[in-house]
Amino acid sequence: MGEIYTGQSPVIGLSYAFTTKFFLEPNPRPNNQGVLPDVKIATTERDIQLGKDPVLDYALRLADT
Amino acid sequence: MIDFCPPLESGTVILHPLKRKHAEALFSIVSDGELWQYIDGSPPASVAELRQRYASLETRMNPDQSEYWLNWAIEKKDDSRLIGYVQATVERSLACAQIAYVLGVRFRGQFLAFDAVSLMIEFLRSIGVQRFSATVDSENLRSIRLLKRLGFYQSQARDPRNLEFTASA
């Protein structure tokens, strides 16, 4: 991770790359989790049969408040 | 390994594991507005939408794999027509199954819903499910009668509009 510069030696043609920065988060999260939601809304089997979208419904309610 | 959603058969109905291919035959049944009188949801707008709903259920499990999602299409044996579906949301521990059922309006009054739900419950008992529950609109007297015939009794309702019924294995 970093800001990478690349180049090529004009004399022997050798390609090279090097980093100039290393970025760190103040509170690194575990890998493979991404950004975790503040509120977890589960879709049930019944929701699917009945064509309901509880995630969208929650978002709309939140937008209304 | 147990097949949690096998085909099941009684004298009057066959239960087929619900698949996207059943959408076309079931569309006219589940898009009937009268059926949705007591159900909080929306009828599918098209066969394609219903096919998408059924495809989502073919996994037979919820995303975190804590529940079995079991659905069967009901076939009426005497004319091989699909007339509705039965559903069970079963905790992975098999401690409890939440059941639901939808039967086409014109097929009511022939004990077909009773036969289909009985068949599903009998199967779920055979694999070890301990308790059954169902939620029904307090004005849906037909469904309440069915649950009582199946041996369910009314439990404490948190919401007076939606009654809760339970039965033990």
C-alpha cells in the first residue's frame, strides 16, 4: 500500500518501482469485512414470498424522520 | 444427509420443492387480489418477478445459514394443477418452524389446504422439528379455523391484529 512511482533506467533499461508513502487507518478493520453497517436488517423467507424489501423500507422510514 | 425439502405426497396433493419453473403456473394463483386481503405484501407484477422471488428461495437456507427456508408448490392430484404453496422457516437447531400457506381462492373449501399443511408438518416432525408457529390476521377466520383443526392453539399475541398460534410435535 502506498504511492508508487515507476521508471526505467536510461542506461541499462531496467524497470523499477518504489513507494513513497504508506497509508494507515487510525483504527484498522479486519480484512474481508469492508464497512460494517450500523444497523443490520434481515430479509426473511416470508418477505421474499410476499415481495417485501425490509432494507428499503427501513431506509425510507429513516429518510422520513 | 437429510434432504430437507423432498417431494411429498398424500391421497389428494403432491408437494413439489418450489422452483423458479413453478412461477408460470402459480402466477394466476398468487396474483389474485382477494388472496392478499389479509397479507401484508404485494402480489407479483409479472411472471418474471415471481420467478425471481422463487429463484431467491431455491437456496433453501437464509444467507447466514441459521435457518432452513423450505417451500413446496401444492399440486392437486386429481387434475395435476398447481394450486398454491406451503412454507416453513425452520431454525437450524430444528427447535421451531414458522409455517405459512397460500391456497388459490377457487380451491378453498375442499380440505386441500389442510391436507397440504398436514403433509408438510408430518414431514417436519419426522426430521425432528419440535415446535410449530404461525401468525395470522385476526380477521382471517378461515385460516384461524385451519390452524385449530391442525391442533394449533393461540398463544400470547404481542400485536392484537396479528394472532400467534403454536403447536408442539
